[in-house]
Amino acid sequence: MSTKTKQTTPDKSSASQGKKLDQAFAFNKQNYQLTIASVVIIFFGFYLMAGKEDIFSTTKLTVAPIVIVIGFVVGIFAIMKKPKH
């Protein structure tokens, strides 16, 4: 009893689809830009919080935490945003 194995040659369309799958990233350029912007906003918020002013100033108690939360919201948006194909 002999078994014949069927040899298949790779199809050009499947090879091009493989290349498209290899080149597809989870994030695009805009996602990375938003992520970098969120990190900058968060660092700016911590800079405001660490100022040399009075410890009970409005900047340290109110403005800086709001800026930090905005930075985290931008970061979450950067992760959740779907790239356009």
C-alpha cells in the first residue's frame, strides 16, 4: 500500500496575505503619538505637583491632579483607539 502525498505550491495570493499580516501592527503612528503625549502630560502634572510653592497651594491640590488624570485618560484613549486600515 503506497501513500501519495499531495504537494501544494504556495499561492501568490496567500503569500501576499501573509506579508500583509506580518506588516499589520496593533498600533499606528497616531496611537504612538497619543501615548507619548499622555506621558508628557502626566510628567507635567507631577512637575506641577512638585513645585516649590506653598504645600497647600491650589496648583498642587487641584490643578496638578486634574492634569494627571487627563494624562491617564489620553493614555487609555491612545490604547483603545483602533487604527484605520
